[in-house]
Amino acid sequence: LYNDDGISQRIVEAVVADALKGFINAEVELLEEMKRITAKQKIFEAGSFGRLYGGALLVAFIDDGQEMSKPLNHNRIHKLASLQVFDKHQVTFEDEDICHDIYLEHFGQPEIYTINKQGVGYSTDEFKGIRIHRSRCFLFSGKRLSTTATTRNKGWGGSVLQACYNSIRNHAIINNSSVEIVQDFVQPVLKLSGLDDKISNNEMDAVIRRLEVIDRSRSSQNTIMLDSEGGEEYSKLPSTVSGLSELWEQFSETICATTGIPASRLFGRSPSGLNASGESDQ
């Protein structure tokens, strides 16, 4: 859905994009450093992948003279090398990595995350992944799940597209059906005298050849040749498109209701109704 459907992509990214629209005000040196590590882009990726998959990690690769599996020493930070994003499919943790101290604020959560070998581009069996302490990570979760569902999901949240999947699918059905109606908007009708007799006498080949002649003449010269003595009659029947706009409106509103994103943001539609200013949407 995220790769192939524009509405799904906007559902995932719109909230994150709006959150980062202003970004931060800071001194020039700090802004230049943020630009060097592409902080805004990395935060956008982490937020989007968190909403898409149900979880993502933004990892700060910091040189503090220690292994990545050790807690970050703020007093020995030499350099922030880079920020890297890993979605939940690239991140694992074992039972022994979970915090079991009930007096810590992250009780029941991973103390150490492991970035698996596919997540960092290695494919050799010798490489077991990078173990990273939680103090070096920023966790971006997805849709909030119940405690039981979170446990079944191995501690991660859910995708924001899950709850609105049926709404997106129905909206796509309406789109495709509308295209078919437009393609068949005008249906040509050819009346042939004695058609039933020709079918009964296995003369369909002659009927098909006659149709091909009429179609070729219409396409090449925009002229229809008919046999006046044979009782041929050619007409066009237009399809009706009344009610389509109302259907589109209803299914679009269903997507907005299930996502919580207003139509003005999701579909780029101007606010409608009496005294519509868009302030409530904003």
C-alpha cells in the first residue's frame, strides 16, 4: 500500500511532515551540525517507518570511547558520527535484553536492541549484528495496541494503515469502477435485421465481418456505412455518471474518519459548508 497507493503514503507521512514543518530554531553552528547529519530527514524517515510498520529506531552513532552496547557516557562524548534509521524488521531483542528492574522507568522494555545483519548490509554468518544500548536510540512507535496485542507483536505497535485498510480498499474500488464507467461512457449499438436467423444459420462470420467494416470506416473517416435496405441502424447510448461524486465523497470521508486526518490535508480539498474557514482542520 505504501509503495503503490498515494493516499496510503500520505496517511503515513502527513502527520510526520506537519510535525517537522518548522523544525527548530538554534544557533548557526548547531543548525549546520544538524544539516551535516541530515537530522530532519532521518527523523522524518524514522517517524514514517514507525507509523508504517509499527516501530522504528533512530540510532545515534556516538563516539564516547565505549562499545555501542554500553550506556552512553555524556561526559566523554567526542563526536556524533551519524544518525541511522532501522525499522522494526531490522531490529530484534532477546528476553535477557529486557529490563526486569521494576523500579526503572523502562521496566519491561528492551535495555539493548540488536540490529540484525540484513539491517546493516552484512550477509555473512559470522556477523551477528550490532548490539546498541537504549540510551543511544530514539524509539518511534506506531499505532497504540492493547497490552495483549503488543505482546503478540513482540513489543512493537501496529501499522496506522491496518485500521483504515478496508476504507482504502473500498476507495480504490470506487476509483477503478469510475474509470471503467468513463472508458465505456458511450456504448455503440448496431441493429441488424434478421440477426436471429443469421445466428441460427451459423452465419456469425458474416455478421462479424460486417461489424469490422463498420468499425474501420468509423475509425478512418469518422463515417458510418449502413445498409438502408437491410434495415441496419447505428446508435450510441451514453452511460450515466450521476451520483459518482457523492460516492467519492462518502468513501473519502470514511478514510478521514478512520485516520483522523482532515480531507483538506489528506486529499488537498478546500473546506466546505457554511462558514468554512479551515481553522478547525488546521
